[in-house]
Amino acid sequence: LAAEVHEVNVMAPPLNVALVTRWLEDGSYDRLICETRAEAAARQAIAAEILPGGSYAAHPCGYHLWVPLASGADPVRLAGELRRAGMTAIPADRFAAGEAEGRALRVSLGGAIDRAAMRCGLAALAGGLANG
């Protein structure tokens, strides 16, 4: 197994290299990046429209929100509610190397979820934030 793993990790697969080279040469890569950033910005605009101002942190072209929660809030319960709405949310303690300070969620705006479903999920999040 070690020899096989070594063989596939010594260099990039030639087919992948050829594909990426073509994308770089013909402008496909630049178009893909622009389209991805535009979609992320549109999703961030939807989040800004639905969620209270100052209730989260995010990059304007990012696919995630960092949502601090009130001290009594249950991040696992809220993440479950968002999962039922079709969104992905992960409690902050999953990102901590030690004891997590405060309560928060990392909420994904990406993936296969469409904008309409994302709106429903963000509305659920807004309700969860309002209810603590």
C-alpha cells in the first residue's frame, strides 16, 4: 500500500495537469474564478438581507459565515435546525484545538443548496438568533 500511495503522490496526475493547463491557456480558469466569486458575493448579499447587521462575520466573496451565539444558545441544536433546512453549520468547538471560547457557528453558504433553499435556512438562522 505504501508503494501505491507513493506512486500517486509523487507528482500531479498528468490528466489533471493537462486539463488545468488548458484552462489557464484558454481563459476557462479565470472565468470559473470570476463566476465562483460572483456567486459567493450574491449569496453573501442574501445573508446580509436576511440576517441582522453585525450578527456575523464573513468575507464579501466567501462561502462561510462566522456567527457568534448568545451564551445560552445551543450551537448543536441550531446546527441541527439548519441541517434540516438544507444548510451546513458546524459548532465552533469543532475548530478549536483546546477549549473553545464562546459559542459560535460556521455556516456554509456553498454547496449544492440553491438560493431559495438557502433563504429558508438563513431565515431559520435569523429566528434562532432572535430566540437565543
